[in-house]
Amino acid sequence: MKDEQQLQFKSSIIIIPTLFVLVIWIIYWIEIQFGFNFNKFGIFPRTFQGFRGVFLTHFIHGDAKHLFNNSIPLFVLITGIFYFYREIATKVLVFGAFFTGLLTWIIARESYHIGASGIIYLLFSFILFSGIIRKQYRLMAFSFIVIFLYGSMIWYVLPIEEGMSWEGHLSGFLVGGILSLLYRNKGIVNNEYQFSPSEIDDFFDENGNLIEDLNETV
């Protein structure tokens, strides 16, 4: 019953991912409309000025293709995490985004790193590992769906494509895995079934053997 209550549909499940995607499109529209270039507000590793990108990078995109490629998985994954992991979804999204940016700032090449891809890998990793760790059939099913939809992107945590921030992808993937362990007991979990004692238990001893003379137990 508790699991059923946690999986009830609420408006926030759609509102939050919609707002997030809308914000990153508005920011890109402002860039195009007024001739701005926000890339300099992205992460530039190991510099004080570049540290501001830890907070801003997820809202900045280089071009419309980059933005479009991120928008759909962002919407799907944020919607999924707010539906299946409602109790911890905000923490995973906020803390995960920060630590993904921070780790990118620490390990990445000296270049500007922008885009919400880190959050996509964060959510992908969290959903993937959480379903396996919790062994709850609904969450495992969701994990398999995510693998089917986005499993191929796992290769991009490696430096296989020029101009792509694989460090941001790797950071998000690692942070998501860590958060899945830290929050493994929060939300829907696969609790072992606890049997309630009944009158028939009086006919058996603690080893499960039938008691021939019930008076001996009195």
C-alpha cells in the first residue's frame, strides 16, 4: 500500500521537467536573440572564475542541436525520477547536479564545459543502479526501459568523440552511482515479507517440529 501511494501521479511530476527544459530553451533563445555568448559562464576547470560554471553549466548549450539532443532525455529522466523516486528526487537532482559540476571542474581538460549532459548521465546512472540495488520489480523494469532507450550513451563517458565533454558525462555517471548507494534505503524498497504469528504456530516447536503433547508446552 505504501508503494502504491508513492507512485500516485502528481502534477509536479510533469511541471518540474517541463520548467527545466523550458528554462534552458529560454536561455538559448536569449543568446540568439541578443547576440550573447554564455559559453564563458560554463565550467573552466581548476580556476576560481571557472568555478561559477559548476552552478551554471547545466543551463548553457552551444547550439540548437546540442540543446535538442539534451531536451528529450532530460524530460524523460526527470519525469521518471519524480514519479518513481519522489521522496528523494529533488535531492538527487540538486545535489547530483552540483557534485557533477564540481567533479567536472576538478578532472576536466582546460576548456569550457557546457550543457545538461552531466545531469542526463547522473539520472541515467542513478535510475540504472537504483533499480538493481533495490531489487524492486517496478524499479527494475524502469531501469531496463532506461537501458533500452539510452544504454548506448554509456560509451560517451570515454573520450571517443572530439569536442564532447566526456569528463562531464563520466562525472554525472559516477555521481549518480554513488547517490544510488547513499539513498538505497529511501523511497520504494523491496522489504522482505514478515510473517505474522497465528494460532497454528502453537502446534510446532521453535525448530518446526510438530508438538505431540500440547500440555508439555504449558
